[in-house]
Amino acid sequence: MSRGIDFKQKEVINITDGKILGFVIDVQADFDNGEIRSIIVAKTGKIFNSMSSKNNVTIPWNNIKKIGEDVILVEV
């Protein structure tokens, strides 16, 4: 499993329709067992607008299908 810091700024693509969802700006983790629960993606793809939660989408770990060097493939 990758570390949370490894996810930052990776592009996220939905394999269902091929659309680019944006870029990872944060991860949510369970600190009791050290597991990543979900990733938070800036919908607009702009890292600088990540402070507005209305432009973000949370993707549960179960929806992540493949983690590559540059992109993360998800099914949503």
C-alpha cells in the first residue's frame, strides 16, 4: 500500500466513463490501524481551489481500482 503523501497531486480518472475527476489533495486515514479510508479529489483539478469543500469529492478506498505512477483509476 502506498503512503498518503504518495497520492498528493495525482490525477484521478473514472474508469466508468473515462472522465478526469481532478487531482488528489488529501487522504482520510484511520489512525488506529493505519489504513487509508478515502482520497479527497479537487473536482476542478486546481490545487489552489482545494480550500472550498464544494469543489471536492471524497472517494472511498473500495472504489480505487489501480494506482499508477501518475494517475489513480477509480470506479464511481
